[in-house]
Amino acid sequence: MCLLLLLVYTGVGSVTAEGTTVNMTVDNEDATGGAELVVFEDPETNITVTANTPIDLLEIRVNGDIYRSYRPNSTQFDRSLTLELDPNENTVETIVKTDGITTIQTAVTKHTAAPRVRYTSPFSTTIKGGPNSTVNVTSGQVTLAGDLHTMLDVERVRIERTTDYGPGENSSQVDRRIHGISNPGDSFSQELLLANGTNEIVAKYTDSRGRTNTDRFSIILDDETDPQIEFTAENESYTDTAHVSGIVRDETKLTRVEINRTSNNGSQVLLLSGNAKPNPDMLKYEFDTTVDLYDDNDDNEFQITAEDAAGNIRNRTLSIRYDPEPDVSVTEATTNVETETVRVTGTVSDAEIGQVTVETVDTRTGERMDLVRPYYAGGFTDKVNIDQELKASPENTLVYVLVKYRTGEYTTKITPDVPDTQQDTDADTDTASATTTNSTNSTETNTTTQNARSEDTGNKSVSGTDGPSGDGSPSDTGSESPTLLPIRTRDALGGIVIVGGTYLLGHWV
């Protein structure tokens, strides 16, 4: 009776049965029990058999089909060969017949595909679908992104963008930009700057075995979005220039930024680019400039214009009022009856100030009692603080603040306060005060009458100097009665602004 021994062993590197030893390797890896072998191309396999009796038959089967068959008729067998496998999973069997049968069965998975990509931006695809040949976008800044699908790690991603930016149909200038990403992991994301028109994209994805998948497609940019303008400017200026600053942004490329005066089309070009070549530095432009102002505020309207490479234009308009006249703010004008002085505090600001004078005048006689000059430095400043004490005649004092600025002169008058606590409370003093008040009113009436009389008689004003070109001090002799001429006034800050050019009460008005 004959005994037949059948031995089946799955995933064996070395098998010994009844004096028969079988060794098998796949791409120099021992086949191991229960493990799957993964290859990326047809593997090299080596089979070695040693038996006590001659080997009658040796077969190699792939997925059930006989791949190779040998009859060694020897106790030794050693052979190397290439296994031609199907993609994905394969079952490889080695069958050895001596006195009995020994079988080695191994699962081998063959991955032949390069990395695949499921795109998520600026378009979407499936894993197997791949991108369309053309993709349309409206912004020059896009993100090419996707998820990577591969059995091995992707070592590098290479994205090449090529565009012909003109400048015309009969001329060509090419711009090429290459982006590289190393070891991206399971996904990738790359910012791309496009030119208006057609942009050719070549994207390559390479895994650790050097296998590369390449996608080729075109991104067509049709930019219809105007540039964005943000700016800051003064609504009013007391100098003949004004600052204008801001930021201009575009999603493709800025080619022109300028400020135009609308009344005469006077242009100040801030940025000018001669071509549409993509440039990341031209996506944003910051400016800080000055514009000249005219006396006629109709001439102080400006238009900021920005244009991009696609010809889209954005305009923003601004107006700046030119007002060189100073702001005089008197915060205190209080009379001290005991010391016969008046304290004046405040500020002169918002002008190119060359000189500030503070005076006190006796309303009964028209004579100047005191004069101080808080500022006369020979140059211009934009703010002067006033804190002065001047001689005064209680109940009969006017305070004048005279300002010389770059383009003219400004005067305001203030009637000082007399605190009630400083007034005499007995009846005689009250009577005297009333008499003084009546006298003052009479003086003001007489002054008005005399002004009218002066206009009729044609009296001339007294000449004098009161500015940086003179000695800086008006006449203050007080020995002669001042000549009173008609003047024009307007209210300002609780006082009167004297507009004429007449010398009155010992000072220019």
C-alpha cells in the first residue's frame, strides 16, 4: 500500500516535509506565513528545492493558471524568474512532487498606478475623473489644492504655470513660474498667480518609488473685478497742501494709480506698469502723497483712479476745503478789580501762525493800556498758547487778540468778566458803577457817531507797521487821540472779527 503525503503551506519562506526542503523569495523577501507581499512591478522570484528523492515535478501557478512547469528528475532545484502578475491581488503557488506533494501559496499585491488626485480647488473632481482640459476663473489669485490617493507616500509635487501675457495678438511674452512641495502628506495646497487670459498648468505627483502622475490643463482668467481703493484725507486744511494716503488692491495686477484734480485734469501719477506680467508685488499698492490746494475750493476736488491689467477701472472722489484762517479760542478773560489787571488764557491754532498779540484798551478813552506778544519767533507755528496778565480798567476794558498768519490777519475782541465777589456792595459804589456804565455806553455811542463823521469828512488812517517786516510793535504813545475810521466787522467766538485794513485804536484792524 502506497502512502501519499500532501502538504499545503501558505506564505512559506522555507518548508521541510519528509526530507523535502523548499525555499522561496519574492524580490529578495522571504515569503512569510499569513503576510501579504506588496510589489510595484513584476517581481523577481527565486525557488530552491532539496529532496531525498528525485523531484518528479515542480509547477508555479499564478491565480490558478500554470505559469511554469519543470521536471528536474534530480534531488536539487534552483531557479530564478520574473513573475508577470496582474495589477492588484495575485495568488502565487509553488507545487513540488517527490514521494509526496509540497505546496507553497503566497498572496502578492501588485500596485502599478502612480498617485491619483482628487482636486478640491479651484474646481472639484473625483479620484478617477481627473481635471477638465479647461477651467474658468474670475480671480487672478487661485489656490490649486487636492487630496492625494496612493499606496506610498508622495515625495514631491511640482506645479508649473505658464502664461502668454502679450502685450498684443502679434507679439508674445511668456512668463513661467514653478512651485515645488516636498512631502505633502495626504493633501496639498498651492497659491497660483495668474495673468488675464490663458494659463497653462502642468501638475506632477511623484511617490517614493519614483512613479509620477501628470495632469495637464488650462486655467482661463476672465477678470471683471475693479480694483479696491481705501484712502484717508483731511476734510479741511489750513495750509495750501494736504496729505492723502491709502491702499489700492487688485486680484490680478495693478497697472496704474493716479490722483487727478477734477477742475483742470491735473494728474499726479503714483504707479504705472507697462505690461500684464503677473507680479505678486503689484497686487497691493500703498501711497502717501500731498496735493496742492487753491483758494477757490471748487478747484480742490480730486479723483483717485486705479486700473488693473484687465482694464478694469475704479474711481474715488474726495474734496478738501482750504481754510487758512486761524481758530482763536479764549477760555478765560477775567478782571481783577483790586490789581486792575485782566487775565487772558486760550489758544490760537489751525493756521500757519506768524505772530500773536494781546492788547487791552480803555473803552472810555480808546487808549491802549497794555500789550503783550505771546508769539513772534520769526517763523510759523500751528498753535500758540495764551496765558497773559495785562493792565485793565475794571468795567471799562476790551481785550483784543490779533493774529498774523501766512495769508492774512485776524482780530477778535473780548469783553472781560468782572466777578461779582470783586464788586463793591455799598450804594455809593453801585451808583458810581452805574455812572461808569452809562459813561461807557455814551462813549460807544459817540464813537459810532464819530466813525460816521470820519467817513463823511474823509479822514485818513494813521500808518504804522505790525509784522515780521517791521519792529513787531504798533505805536503806543497814547499822547494823541486815535483817529476813528469806519470798519467792517463780523461775529467770531463771542467777539468781533475786524475785517478791514485800517489802523484803529493804535493797532492794525
